Amino acid sequence: MKDVLFFDSMLTPKIITVVYWLLLLGVLISGLGIMFSGQTGGFLGGVAMIVGGAIGARIWCELLIVLFKIHDNIKRVARN
């Protein structure tokens, strides 16, 4: 707990996993909404939304995690 309170440990990488699953849930709900709403694009638009959204969410979360891993590696180099 002391590490988190004094910023010795990063809390955000742990939160990114939760955010990723919430993004996937949102993408799924949006895609299903597009599929069954009767709007232009219909079923294929919904499938494209689900696939594209899932890939986009994964890429965005991976980029955030890479930034934190770079931070950890720089911190390790600075100690040495």
C-alpha cells in the first residue's frame, strides 16, 4: 500500500486490464445494437464494428502498457 501512496509503484497498468474488458463489452453492445437496429449497414456493419472495435481496443491498451514497460525499464537502468 505504501508503494501506491508514495508513487513508487504504478497503479495504472493494473487498471488497463479492467478498462480493456469494459471496452470490449462496449464494443460488443454497440455492434449488436447496430446489427439489430435496422440502420444502414445492418448485420455486416455490426460485425465490422465488433471486429474493428475489438482490434482497436486491444491496440490502444497494448500501446499504453508498452509506455509503462518503457518507464519500468528506464527506472531499472537509472538504478544501475
